[in-house]
Amino acid sequence: MPQIRLYNKQTGVTYVYDSINYYDPEKKQGRSKRKLIGKLDPVTGDIIPTVKVGRASKPKENATHTDAEYNELQAKLERTLSDLVEKENARAELDQKLRATRKDIREYKKLVRKTISVLYASLDSFHPEVDIDGE
């Protein structure tokens, strides 16, 4: 079956369909029937299968994990959480630096405006004698 890829501009997602072509004798035209396979992963290009909404999934067998697997998963979870906390702290620190930099920029802009106004005021009061004849 041929696969058709359709890009949804509103969501930015590419959907992949199986297409079946058939002849419709009532309308006397060729038609196609499509069945959704899944979404296209933009990074890897793999197809991510979609699950039909509203249908109950088949009950899974009771998966039992050994203590070693459980401990490994727990350690991985703790590492992930500690990485997340570190990144959040770094983000907060950068956010604080950004706010301070923006405040400094506002203060510099005020200072530049004040300096320019003082310069223009001093230029208005300064009227040198200009010798037009060059003598």
C-alpha cells in the first residue's frame, strides 16, 4: 500500500496515511480510502504510531520488575530530577542577570538622554562671533 504524507500547516505536524485506491461505480470515478498510520517525527523521520481515541487498550500482562531493574530506574529518575533542578537553578540565575542587565540598560538610556539634553542646552547658549568676511 502506498503511504501518503500530509502536512498540517496549523499544527505543524506531518501525518502518514496508508492509501487504498478503488473505483466507485455510483459516481463513476476513482476514489481513495486512507487509514491513519501515525505522525512523522520531524527530528528522526520515523513514524510514531497513533492510538485511536475512545477505544480501551488491551489489558497488559502484569509486568514484574526485578529489584535490580527497579533500583536502576529509581537511580535514573533521581539523576533526571537532579539535572532538572540544576537546569532550573541556572535558568533562575540567568533570569536574574537578565533583569539586572535590562535595568542597567534603562539607566544608561536615561543618562544618555540627560547628557544629550545638557549638550543641546549648552549649544543653544553658545553663540560664537562668526566673521563672515574672513578678516
